[in-house]
Amino acid sequence: MTRALHFLLTRGFKNRLLLRLNRLRRPKYLISILVGLVFLSLVFFQPFYPDLSALASFAADTQSAEAVQSGFALLLFGAVVFYWLFAGERNELFGEAETQWLFPAPISRRALLHYHMAKAQIGIMFGTILSALVFGRSFAIPSAGFFVAGIWIVYFFLYLCRVAVILLKKALIERGTQDLKLKAWVLGFIALAGCAAAAWMRWVDHEAMGLRDPAPAGPAAWFLNITGSGPAYYLLVPFRMMVRPIFACDYSQFALCLGPALGILVFIYGWIQYSKTDLGKTLRSGIAKRGRRMKERQGFRSRRPPFPLAAKGEPFVALYWKNLILSGGLDLHLTLAALAASVLISILLASASVDDALMIIGAAAAALAGFLTLLGPILFREDLRTDLKNIDLLKTYPIPGWGIVLGEALGPATVLAILEWELSLLAAAALPSFGNIPWQVSDRIFWVLAAAMLMPLMSFLGVLVQNAAVLLLPSWVQLGREHPQGVEAMGQRLITSAATLFLLLVAALLPAALFFAVMQAGYPMLGTAVLPLASLPAAMVLLLEAGAAISWLGRIYDRFDAAYE
Amino acid sequence: MIEVEGLTRVYHSLKAVDGLSFRVESGEVLGLVGPNGAGKTTALRCIAGIIPPTRGDIRINGYSILKDSLAAKRHVGFMPDEPRLFEHLSVDEHLQFTARIYGVENFAAKARILLDELELSSQKDSLPGELSRGMKQKLVIACGLLHSPENLIFDEPLTGLDPQGMRRMKGTILARARAGAAVIVSSHLLHMVEEICSRILILKAGRKIIYGSLEEISRNRVETEGDLNLEDIFLRVTGNSGGERS
């Protein structure tokens, strides 16, 4: 790395640190760093840390420890698949200023890569310390030192994988491969691997067992059986090598595990270093470069409009239309649906009986629907969180504040609603009857109707809470591609997450009371048919709350002074 | 018509614009000039309704930007110096989007004319990532002109344009003014301001120091300082006489 890059890195870090210290004069930043520090100290000194002794004893067992390692390896594999599907679309390797200043300068590709790696170390180190504090207390870790070193290796591996995948994708796209086709290949490979692993379990390795009939060894052995034999074993070999150093007991074992892990790191680093892919051009520019020719040849578009936009009508619909295009709409949906389908086929093949498979699928779909209802609004961000950087443009539009808020929030709320409806349908169709709960076709329909009314409205409220945070505390919220790090950012995230959950809880109190009151009164007469009826008043209250929130946020937007934030 | 009365904008302790008043009639082109940090962009952002004034008022076609902001904004087209676009909307989709925001009737025909005028027709399916800076600037201008506003605000309109694009842009501004639009152009290109503006306002440290037609301004100076062009006047009144003619 040249002296100039070293200067840029160290001075940039120092100035950022000074800026953060300076900002502590403002109470909201001081509070957030205090909250972050309190959280870290609680984790470190454990006064309120949950009792994880059961987990620790589970991990202490040899077979379970191997299952934990396999679990970590599977997570790493998932992360790499994620990179293949999505990396580089939003975050480029180098920022705009870096591209503008560094690429025309007489700096070698190697120096630029080393600068990028050195810069990434800040995040990797912070992640390593945090993971060591959190996970180091949860598992029976043989050695803290090996654990920290192992975690650093894993994070550095993920970093190198991301860079390598972005460069490889860029090279493929520049050679004419369509972005969608690339995703289809990845999904095809996952489906093939999943099916191969599942088929192996079903027809070759007969130790596969159903969830309802666990072997004496329990779920750990079941999981080990799946990940430890046949194609799945070979697929996870490199990832297992990367996680082994974390669990090393002594120096000799650590040294033995370190060799293969470092070998993989050196291999990926070598590939990145000696590949000819231009670091300066972004993945998006590669897609854009190919885009025109592809559009002409195959009618290809990276994002499709969800519906034709008429010139007449409520102006806020234009924002809704734009956000649906930005959220990826059909393409994102197709990718997720294909991924889900490949997982479903694998589960069906791997399970001992159809009932077992349906149980897993149904439970997973229901859990995912619940997860999306509560946390989906944090993940789907194509609203004011993305558009605040365009506030100058938004402010010139002749749209009242409530229209801006409604138009912005409807986009992610719609994407979430569609996913929740699909998952509810899947859960209701797949889940077998359980205990004494009535579960005929009509019961399933009533459950789905109730979920279809309540879940999207809850997520809509969640999206509104997130947008309220943007308007009230814009400097606390991750806007666009920015990704603030550090104790202060962690504290801010903790506060906003806690406030989000608290506000959702408060918003759900009255609807929940109404729902249960109607259920109580109607269930003896109507049975499960009362579910959609009980959901109606609850949904009405949620709608009213959303309306009140939109009106209030609209007034805040109208008063919002972009110059100050 | 744009009327600005006692416009003041304060950032913390800094007065970016201080008691600014002026008026731009239909068919008039006002050139807003001043050194860096004079408050030009702040004044334009207040007039476009992006940031609220600390004191004073702005009326667009008689509508106050403070009391009736939506009606006022319907009659303004703001073209910022930095073209901000939505990254996954094509050129054509940006125009569709703008048409819906302003409820533009028969927008397809208007959009086609604008795309031809600004030489963007061949790019109508392109995403912002495929456009050069100049093309992005043209797209922002096309979106700003789509609803045929009676009041136009251009912040550095020639930035990023090639010589042909600059000539066309000047023609577009003059054509809109001739059609009855009230136009404000902020620029550091004094020869362009001299060429197309009927009135000139020089700002310094947020205050209006000169306001009038070029002839009026020159006439006032001729008696004391001889024959001066806008650049000379600008450099003298803003206190930067480094390039002053001998």
C-alpha cells in the first residue's frame, strides 16, 4: 500500500473518530453510545444474560459440537450463496469518492486491493470482538484466544468471498451473461445440491429419520446425518475447514486446523489478486453496459414496472409505483420463490414421511410469516429510508406530507403483504393436524383469512414506525447505502429496534383485546369461523391507527427541514 | 410571477440569506450571481419550497410558499445543479412518474417533444447508470419542464453540457421566457448571464448588493468607473478585483 493510501486510511479513521467524539456533545448521540456501552457491559459481565448452560452442555458433547460446526459451515455456505444472488447490487467495492480519486491516480491494482482489505479490517475487528463477547459466553469454548482468532478468520473469509464473488460476477456479466441467468444458475445449483443430498439420505443412507421419531441421539444426530454424509458432506468441506479453528482445544489442534483455513484464504486472495477484472467499474455499470443490448435482443429489463402508471390520479401513487420498481418486485419474488421451491423439494425428499415433510414446511412458513410481520419492516427499506437522500426532489413535489408518507410506505408494505399471504397459505396448506386443534379445510381457510387481514396491517404499521424514525431522528437511521458502524451506531440500532417493538406492541394492544373479546364471545357458537370475524374489528383499529400515524407523519414531513439534518 | 419578500434563512448562527427581496415578472429572466457561499442555492431552495425560510415570504403566481405550498409548487419547475435521479427508473419512466406527480394531460406527446428538444429520444429506455452527466442534467430539465410551469428555476443549468447542449439550453430558457415564463437562472458563467438575462441580482454574504437590468447597472457605474462588463462589475462589487481590467 502506498504512503498516500496509508495516510488516507489512518487520517480518515482518526477524523471519523474525532467527529464521533465531537458529536457526543449532542444528547441523542451521547445517549446512544451509553446504551451501546451498557449493552456491551451487560453481555460481558453477564448479570442479565440468559442462562445458556443447556446450550453450553449441548455444545460440550462431541456429537453436538460437530453438529454446531456443521451448522456454522452451513451458515457460511448460505452467506456465499447470498453473495452470488445479491452482492454488488447495492454496495460497490469502492465508494464514489474513492473511485474518483484513486482510480485515475498512479496506484497499482494490488495497492488498491490492500487498501480495501485494510479498510475492511475496522468492521471485521469490531464484528470479531462483538461475536467473541456474545457467542463466547454461549458455547463451551475451549480457548478464548483460538475462538477470537477463529472468528477473525471466518469474517475475513466472508469478506474475501464477497469481493471474489463480486469480481467474478462482474467478469461474467461483462462477457455477456445476463444477471438473471446468473441467478438462475446459482439457484439451479442449490436445488441440485439440495435434491442430491436429500436423495442420498432417502435412498442410500438409511439412517435418515423423521422429526416425530427422533433417534436416541436426538436432533444433533439427525442434523449431522444430513450434513455429514453424501453430497452435503463434500459441499460443506471447505466451509467446515474455515470454522474448525474456532473450536480448537490446544495449540497443536489449532495449528492443524489453521493450515487448511489459511490455505483457502490464500487461494481466494490469490485469485482476487491475479484476476484481471477491473476494480474501478462497478457491477451495476457492467449490468448497465450490457443492459441496452440485452433489452434490444431479449426484451430484458432489470426491474419491471408493476403496473402502467396513468398520468391522472392521486400523485402519491407515483411514489408507490416507483418504490415497487425499486424494491425489485417480480425479480426479487421470482428469486425467493425459486429458492423456497428448491428447499421444499429437498425437505420432501429428505423426510421419512410426507407428514414429517409437511410439518417442517408448514412450521417454517408460519415462522417466516411471523418473522416478516415483526421484522420485515426493518429489512424492506424502499421507502423514506432510501429516498431521504432525494429529499430536495421530494420537497419540490406538490404532494401533501401525508401523500408522501403514504406513497413511500406502501411499497415495502405491499411486498411484505404478498410474502405474508403466500407464506400463510403455504403454512395452512402444509401443516398437519396437531393435538386437539380443529384443522379441517374450513378451519385452515378461516386461519388464513384472519392472518391475511392482520399480518399485512401489522407490517404496514411497522413500516410507518421505521419511517417515523427517519423523519424524527434522520441521523440515527441507516439511509440508502450507508452502513454506520461502532458502539454508537449499535446503541442507536438498539434504541430504534426497542422503540419499534414497543410501539408495535402498544399499537397491537387494542386490536388484540378486541380480537380476543370477539373470539371469546363467538367461539362457542361459531368455532373457528369466528376467526375472520374477530379479525375484522382488530383490522379496522389497525387501519385507523395507520391512518392517524400517516396524518401525523405527514405534518412532521411538511415541517421537516432538510437543511438541519 | 415570483415575488420574494424579506427572505431570510439562518443556519444555526449563520445568516445564509439576509432580507432578500425581488420580483420576477412573466417573460423575464433573472440572473442570480454571487461568489461561492453567497447564498444563491439557499435562496433558490427556499423559493422552490425545499427548505422553509426563517423569515419572509415567497409568492409564486400569488400563492405563498408558506401558506399554500402545494398550489405554489404546482407552478414551479426546479432544475438543481446536481442531477438527482431514481436509479432503477428509465428516462421514460422518470417522465411518466413526473407526469403523475403533476397530473400532466397528454403527457406522452409532451414528453416526446421534450426528449427530441433535449436530444434524449434515443435514450428513453436507458437507466441513469447508462447516462452521462450531461444527459442526466437534460433529463432533470425535461422532467422540470414537462408540466409547462409558468415559473422556472435553474441552478447552474449549463453544468455538464457540451457546447451544442449549452446553446440549446440557452435557447430553451429564452423560448420559455418568451412564452411567458418567469425564469431565475443562477450561474457563475457571467457571459451566459449577460447573454440571456433581462435582470441581474448580485448576492454577497446573503445580501442583495446589486439588482437591475445590465444597462441600469452599467449606467450607474459608467459615470464613476467607465465602461464595464458584468464580470468587471461583479469582481468590483464582490470585493475580488484580482482579475480586474486596468
